[in-house]
Amino acid sequence: MFIWPRLFPGCLVYGADLQEDRLFDSPRTDHPGPTVPEDLDKSKLKTFVVDQASPESLAKFYKDLGSTTFDVIIDDASHNFAYCKQTFEVLFPKLKRPGFYFIEDVARTVREPQQNVGDWNEYLRGKIGFLYSAIIDAKPNVPEDQDSVIVAIWKI
């Protein structure tokens, strides 16, 4: 989360994680989370505890976001297709036009419950209002069942 405000000084970054000790403003006294670097404006970062497997948690997150919309959404959470699909369905309406939605840790071939390119191709085929592609293979030289692909969706 700390790199984005440095790359895009005008941005506001929203982060969500299941484990609150991974969030910079964690209320846990035994593990307060990462320390925001001194040269970074903490007001540029907002964090939420969200369970991607829970429809109720995702609905609360959606509600907590209010009228907030995003230019870019990156799903770097569960590698489980059902959870990532559920998150996509909740967050995609929050994506501006034009906007980009990235889902990382996608395998090229089936390895249950690991999400794979086929899952996303089947789900996204025929959807109207956006283009998509498994265009980024971050580690092209790893075995076929590894999670090296990023699915990129462009909302137009």
C-alpha cells in the first residue's frame, strides 16, 4: 500500500485484509501492523478488515465505502475462484469508467480450489460493458499449474 502514493502522489489508497495485523492502523496492541513511513502522508491510506469469503463482510465493506469509486482495483487476496468472483461482483460496480480491475494469483491450468484462467474466461464470457484478458503472465517459466497470471479487466 505504501508504494502507490509515491508513484501517484494525488491518489488515495484503500486497502482491505482479513487479518487486521496486516493493516497499518490495526487496533491490535500485540501486533499493531506495519508502520507508515515517516515521509508518507497517512491520510492517503484507508484500511478495512474484510473477509472475502463472507458475503456479509463484503456487503459491509461496500456500504462502508459509501459513494467512493475507484480508477483501479487490485484483488491480491484469496486464490479461491469463488471468493474472488464474489469480491468482483461486489466491487466492480465501484469501478469508474474507464477503470481497471486486476485479479492476481491466477493459475494457467486447473488446480482446485486455485482460481485459473479457464474459471475467469467462462465467468466473464458474454459480460457486457468491459473487455478482459489474462494478459499478464508474471512468471512465464514456471509450471502450468502455478499462479502466475493476472487477469486484467477494463471497464469501458
